[in-house]
Amino acid sequence: MLTVVARISIKEAAVPRVLAALGPLVAATRAEAGCSFYEFNQSHDAPGLFVVYEKWADQAALDRHMATPHIQAFVAAFGAEFDAAPVVSLFTTVA
């Protein structure tokens, strides 16, 4: 099992548009083969800061996810609204 923790910082002006786009993005991702968990979390203190927590069957499932039309569309729509490059950490479940 592969766990992904991604920290994404969005410009504050874009936050309402990002929030509106998350429902369909999350639903499509949760329906993907190999996805066992996918969740966006928004900071209480910094509205533009999000942490995405994901669990995938393996690296191949994550790679397929990153190539899906819904992820590509999200990046195309909001990539310019990122304050910085996302910080992504990968973990392997050990217990």
C-alpha cells in the first residue's frame, strides 16, 4: 500500500473556485482502480493551504491517477494559482 501526503498552497483569491472543483475531482478519483482513500483537507489558519491524503494499491495505480483527465484538468485549471510547487511525500504502509 502506498500513502501519499501532498501539501498544496493556493492563492487565496482562487480558493472559492478550487473548493467548487473538488467535489467532482474527489468523486472521480475515489472511483479509480487502486484508490482506497482520497481526501482534501483545508487549513483552519490558512485558507489557501490544503493537504491531500491518498492511499493507493501501488505506484502503478498512482501513476495512472496522475495521468487521468480529471487530474490533468485540475492542474491545467489551477496550476497557475499555486503559490509554490506542491510538496509531495510518499510512504509505504508498514503496520
